[in-house]
Amino acid sequence: MIEADLLLHIIDAADPKIDEKIEVVENILKELGCENSGAIYVFNKIDLVTDLETLRKTYEHLNPVYISAKKKAGYEDLKNAISKHLL
């Protein structure tokens, strides 16, 4: 069993196979015994998403953070989510 206080699951928000890739990572984490490690789902590349509202509605159950590394957007939200999780 692997232990972690925090896991950042970085997701390419513009990837057309987003659901498949999320599932693959979750399966790997389950195999490693990390499925309950308190992951923060971080959707990157939101600057490339044409319908951000639909993306937000589709994945709201994951309580994700949305960022754009290229545009340097959403970093404050990510820092707050990390701080909240660790405190």
C-alpha cells in the first residue's frame, strides 16, 4: 500500500479521450491501493476548451480545479485547494 497526504490528478481538459484517461489513472491508483488518497482533480489546458460550462457540469462531482498553465490562470484556486486539503 502506498500512502500520500495528497494526490494531484492532472487532466488534459482538451483531450477528446478525457473519460478513458481518467478511468485508466483511477484504475492504476486502485491497483496501487491509493484510490482514497484525497485526490485533487486538476483540469489543465482550459484555454483550449470550447465549452467550459459543459466541462464544469460534467465533472462537478469530482470537485475539480481548472487551470491553464499556458495562460497562468487558476493557480490561486489550485493553491487554495491544496492548502485546504492539507490543513
